[in-house]
Amino acid sequence: MAPSSFNTTSSNSLMDNLFQRNLEDLIKSFRHNLLRESTYISKSLEEIRNEIKSTDLTTKSTALQKLTYLAALHNVDMSFAAFHAVEVISSSKFHHKKIGYQAITQSFHDETSVLLLITNQMRKDLNSVNEYEVSLALECLARIGTHDLARDLTHEVFSLLSSSKSFVRKKAIGVVLRVFEKDHDAVKVCFKRLVENLESSDSDSDSDSQILSAVVGVFCELASKDPESCLPLAPEFYKILVDSKNNWVLIKVLKIFGKLVSIEPRLGKKVVEPVCEHMRRSVAKSLVFECVRTVVSSLSDHEGAVKLAVGKIQEFLVDDDPNLKYLGLHALSIVASKHLWAVLENKEAVVKALSDEDPNVKLEALHLLMTMVNEDNVSEMSKILMNYALKSDPLFCNEIIFSVLSICSRNTYEIIIDFDWYLSLLGEMARIAHFQRGDEIEHQLIDIGMRVIDARPQLVRVSWALLIDPALLGNLFLHPILSAAAWVSGEYVEFSKNPYEIVEALLQPRTDLLPPSIRAIYIQSTFKVLVFCLRSCISAQESSFGSSSMNAFTHESIMNLVNVIEVGLVPLSGTHDVEVQERAKNVLGFIGMVKQEIAEKVNLQDNEAEAYSVATFMEDVFSEDLGPVSATAQKKVCVPDGLELKENLEDLEEICGEFLKPVESNSVSYTNKISFSISNLRIRDQQEASSSSSLPSEGAASSLLAEHRKRHGMYYLSSQKSDPDSDNTPSDYPPANELANEISMDPFNHTRKPSKSKPRPVVVKLDEGDESRITLQEKTNPEIVKDGESLSRAIQSALLVKNKGKEKEKYEEESSRIENNQSSEKKTKKKKKNGERSSKHKSRRRSEVAPASEQAIIPDFLL
Amino acid sequence: MGIRFILMVNKQGQTRLAQYYEWLTLEERRALEGEIVRKCLARNDQQCSFVEHRNYKIVYRRYASLFFMVGVDDDENELAILEFIHLLVETMDKHFGNVCELDIMFHLEKAHFMLEEMVMNGCIVETSKANILSPIQLMDKAH
């Protein structure tokens, strides 16, 4: 190893050169090096920094070469050497030039400041007699070409496009794409030559086949950016499609036709036959697959071709090669949107792929199965998928669960007819071992509760089954579901057969495993259940005076319930979490108010009894249904005058800093204080609660809500009770309770078929179509459209120039090829269509200047 | 654009060649390579050669201790890219004689040169081994 100390004196370039480590030395010492990699890199970098300043180009270029190597493989920043790279390409030696260009292609980008300095050198190299120098410059231009470079070097590229050396011409064709992309004016200059290259190349000779492969590649990219510009060249591509033996070229031509057919469907009829021919004949799987993809994505109206393609897909699916299997599934998912039968035909293979070794194959199969799901087979498919979820690894298991959840909830549960079944499925999912999608099920449980009134009895049943199971409480991923279940049980307690059981579930000892926020929901739900029971007890007494023993809500049972709740909540009134404590104390306060009277067996229906008024009041509070909120509700609120929403609030901290700090520091002692004075608080709470209950008149809360509803009516759902005619509410729908009686008691019996006779329950929807409209707007990015259009405009006008001269001659040639059966009537029709299309363009490109008046003439002969 | 980048990575996950056809900053490259290498190296022989990553499709193939990974656009033909990788390996074999990791390490510029003959601006422009190698052979002679 040469000591680097020699290089510190850059005076003697010969010495530098002699003792400089070259790239090979660098790599060798890298391999045998015992130091840490990063230390070694920084040491080498230091060395390179010295060497690169050398005036000797050999030393400089070797240093640059080493730096390029480090940058490419070890992510070293080489932007400091930009100017040195420019110096190196100006060397007369090819070897130096190569190193310089390599460094430039690798490190230059649009923002590199010395980029402007290379234009002249590149022009010189493009004009060089040495074809390898030309090729270096072309490759560089293809990689780093900016708008300025493209504009300044258009002329050189133009002349190279007709170079006699196919080695150079091929690369000039390759660079055209970059030039077009950066400078649309270049299209006018170069497009014609590009087309000539396409037309003149004869696939038989070797040099021409090189050119063809390059030029077809360029057109493939152009067609994907702007298919209309390539439409006039359809006959050329057709010739290649029929004649060429080169699979690379054929694949590209198929891609081009895929794009062209999408804008000119009549082309399909013409190309479908040769495509099928390739599909039948070819042994190259890549070509066969490309044919399949072209057919399923662009020629899906041609029944015969699709059948053939699906046959090929079948072969792929049963192949041992995992690649073919994956691609088969992929192709199937494209075809699924238009020809679902193809998927159904291969259902077995797809389902089998769910247990494939490859996660990608499994995922593809899953997506495919999802496209098959509809309202008739949703229960069957879910059953299959759930079985796979049980067997799968955690990642895929959750993928399956998520897919099922999202497909079922799509468009507000569009495909779900039997909500009872679906809710049981949700309950079942939660019990799958690897389950992690708690949030999604949480959301759906509440959402269904709000939207589907008739599903509430089953919802309460499923929720109870989840709540009562002590095993679930230990699973962190299930906590969101439990929180939803608890809320649902409290909110819709009137649908429960046995509210006592709910309380039992909500107060079970293992609930202390839950986080405080969820415990608070549990307590609140307990409260709701208690109020409901109390109120039911009162109304039972009212209705069946004297025969209270017949009813479930007797004095004894209520007393029991109250005791159970009290025993369960008293320990919680001392917890550190304020939310839990507060709620527990609320309930205890309420119990304190009513307990006495219940115990004394006071006649609760007596209006004077405190328990009566409190229970009625609380029921009023809880009775108002929470409805779903439209996603766009916020937008409907107008911003009041004087409310600054966009003001910078940075200085807020300065102002409020003083107020905020003491609160933070006090918070610890605060909680301490609370726990100290629990016993006092309890008494005070009771007093407060009793006094507050006498203040507002009964139903004050509901009248407030009514007031709110009156003022903000547009945010409320139209309640079905008030106007049954709205939406498509079937008035003859059986009432919820009747339905509940029919349902079997086993909530997890998912094999039950949805009964066809039962109509789908009403699902409340808001602002239909709003969301899709928003996404649509977001999708159309004006920037992209603009860019694509200007390129297409450039190509159109370039074509126009070309066609003007050649038009007549070409037209004769074309017409000789027109098939005889093409009637004149058809022709005029097409002309009309062309006219329509061009007028549409005109309106779209109002800003277009001169050539807009004359549109490029698109030959129809192929159609 | 077709091909977005070509990577050669060894079993240990070290990059041996990286060619990008679009500009990415050093950090972006480092992150991208790390993610892709982690994804691809975790897969076995019975699994397919295609991996979707961000907006790329990665087509990869393993030859002995080297992984060849090509990032392509979504509508690129996967099987054709696999053939391209094979062609690349065959071309290197022809030049180096049973190519190995060390050949690429010590002759990185030649490997780049071959790639430049084959791919321009993300498009495959040359698929004949003889055509790809002729300029390199000429240069070797000149040396």
C-alpha cells in the first residue's frame, strides 16, 4: 500500500502518479482491511480530495474514478467533485473521458451548478469522428439531459439520427426520448427522422434489427405518454407485429397496440387475430404473457381472444413455476372486472393459491377472491377466508380479515343483506388467534348500530357475548372492540333480553385489565343499563298495577342490580384516573339517590318519588339517538365573521406560557388531593346530584336537544319515525322485536344461509356520491395533464409538417391497401368522427397558436 | 421509462453495482436499497421473483451469491425483465468467463459499460451479446 503522505505535496505530479493508489488497490485494501468501513472510507476520501486537485489529468481521473466507485457503492457524496469531472471529460484521452462521463452521469442532476459548462464539450463529442466518444456523450445526455441541454444539442441529435453507423444511430434513438421530454420544440425537429428510422428498418438485416429494437422501445414510451401521436403509425406497427421474429420487439409493439386500442377501439378488430396467433404459436412465455395481458386489458370485447387468453392463464395457474402462477393470478385480476366468469372458472386454483408458500401469491389470490365477492356468495366466501385466516401466519391472517372487513363495509355495507349474520361474523373474527384489526371492527360495530336499526338486537347479543368472555379482556388488540361492545350494550340496552347479564359482564373483575378510557365507557354503559332497568320497573308497575311479580323488573331484582353495581363501582371511586373516578362517582351518586326508596318499596310510579323523577330525567338524557355524521358536515358550517382560522398562533405560547406552567407542576398534588378527599366527595356528590335533579324540569334535556335539532336540522338524519316516506323505507318491514324472535339463539352459527325472503334492512346513508366526487377531483392532476398535452401538441404539429409533404403520396399508398369491403359510407362516417375529435381538441387547446387549425390527418386504412 | 434502476447485491446485502435511470438523492438511494434488499433477501426459491415496492415493481433473480434486482414501471413485462437479467448474466459470463462477485467488484466500469450498451434511458436497446461486447473488446485491445 502506498503511503498517502506522498500525496499531500501536490507539487510533483510525477511522484503523485507513481505512488497513487488506483481503483484496484482501493478495492483490494477494502477487502483486506481490518479497520471499520466508515473509518476507511473517510481516510480514502481524504486521499482522493488531495489527489483530485492535481493538475495532471491522469492523477485527477484516477482519483475521480475512485470517488465514483465509493459514491456508487458506499453512498459517499461526490458533489464536491463536479467541476473536476467537467475537467476530466475535456481530456483528449478516451480513457479519461470515460471516467469523467461516468462520474457525471452518476452525480449530476438538474440543480448541479456546473451543468452549463459541459454543453460545449458534449457538442464537441457528439460531433466527434470517434463513434465511441459520440456514444459516451449520448449516454450522458440520456441520463442527465435538462431542458437547456436538450435544446442546445437538438441539432446534433437530429443529425445523429440518420448516422450511417448503426451503433451511433441506435443510441441517438435512445436519447430522443429524454430530449423530447425536456424540450418539446425538439419534437418538431426530430420526430420525422424517428419515424423514418421506424419505416426504413427491415427486420431481416442485423444492423436494422438493432435500430428497430431501439426505435420501437422509444415509441412504446411515447405511446404510453401520448397514444394519439402514434396512432398514424399504426400500419407500421402492424407490419412489425406480423413480421417480426424478435420477442423483445414484439412485446413492445403489443404494448403500443394496447395503448392505441384504448383510444381507437376499431383497431382492435384488426390486431386481435395476429395477437391470438402469437399467443397460440409462441413458446416464449414472456411473449405469451404479454399477449394475454394485451387481450385482457385492451381487447376484452373480443370474446374469442379472451377465451384463448383465459385458457393460457389456466395453464399459468397450474404451472409449478411460482412466477407464472403469480402472473396468472395477476392477469386474472385484470380480466375480472369485465369477465367475472373467468375468475369463477378458476376459483379452485385461486383458493388453492391462498395457502401458497409465497406471500405475494397469497396476496394476489386474496385480492382476486375479493373481486368475486357479491351479495349472494359473501357468506360462503367469508367462511372460506376465515378458515384460511385461522391457518395463516399473523400477517396474512390480518390481511384476510382486513380485506373481508373492507369489502363488506364498502359503500355502506352494500353487499350485506343479512346483518345478523355479518355481526356474528364480526364477533367470530375477534376470536381468531392472531387478530389485530380491533380498530376496524370497533368502527363497524358502532357504525352498524347507528345506521341499521333492525340489526340492533343482534348487535347487542354479539356485544354481550364479547363482553362476557373473560379471555378476551387480556388481549390488547381486542380492547377497541370491547369498548365498542360496551358502548353498544349501554346505548341499545332496550333490545337486550336480560340487562342484568350486561351489567354482570361490564363489572366482571377482569375489567381491571382495560385501559382507563375504556373502563370509563364500561361504567357509563352500566349507568345506562341501570337507568333503563329502573325506568322499565316503573313503567311495569304503571301498566300492570298489582301484578308486578309477573314482570322481570321487580323490586328485588332492581335492588339486586343496584347492589351489584354499587359493589362493583365503589373500589373505582378511588382510582387515580380522573375519568374513571368521575364516572364511577356519578353512578354511585345516582344510586345513593334512588336506593333508599327502592329499599323501602315506595311505589315508584308516584310522581312525588325522587327515584321516579331522577330515573325519568336520566332516561330523557340517554334517549336521544346518536346518528352517523356526514363526512362533509363540517364544510356546511359557515365560518362566522371575525373568526381567524389561518392565523399564526406561534406567539400563543409566549402569552400563555405562564398560565400553562403552574398547572403542569401542580398536577401531581392535584390527584393526591383527590384521592385524599374521596369520602368527603362522595357525600358532596350525592348532595349535589340530588339538588341538581330538582332544578331542571323533566325533559329539559330533551327540549334542549329539540331546540338544537330545530336550529341545526340539516346535520341531523331525517328520522324514520317522523317521515316514513323519505328514502326508500319499506313501510311493511317487520318491527325489530318480531325479527329478534325468529333468530336462533346461537349467534356464532355462521353457516346459516341468509333467508332470501327477508328484505335488506334500511342502511342510513349520507350525502351519497360526495366522497367519490372528491377523490375524482383529486385524481386529475392538472400538472400532469398539461405536460402530456404539450408533448402531444408538439408531436401533432411535427406530424403535420411531415404529412403536408407526403400526404398525397401516402394517401394513395394507403388507399391501395384499404380492404375492398370497406364501403364508402363507412368512410364518410369515419371522417365525421375525425372531425368531431379534432374539434374537441381545438376547444381543449384554446391556447394553441398556428398549427391548431390543421389537425394531423389520421389514416383510417387499418381500421 | 420502463427500467428505473438496476442493482446487484450479494448475499450479505452489500451493493455491488447500482445504476439508476432517474435522479435520487443519496438518502433516497440508501433507503430504497435497504428496503428492497431486505425484502428480496428474505424470500426463498419457491417464491416468485416479483416484489412490489412503493410505486416500483422489483424483478429479481439470484445467481449463486449475487442477486440481480431490476426496478421497473408497473406495466413492464416481468418475464421479459427476467430474460433481460439472464441476458446480462450470460453476457458477463461470456466476457469474464463464469462471472463471480469479484469480477464485478474489480471491473465495475465494465459492468456499467455493458449495461449502458443494453439499456438507454430505461429502455432496452440492445439484446445481442456480440453487439454488447464488441466495444468493450475493442477497448481491451487498445489497452
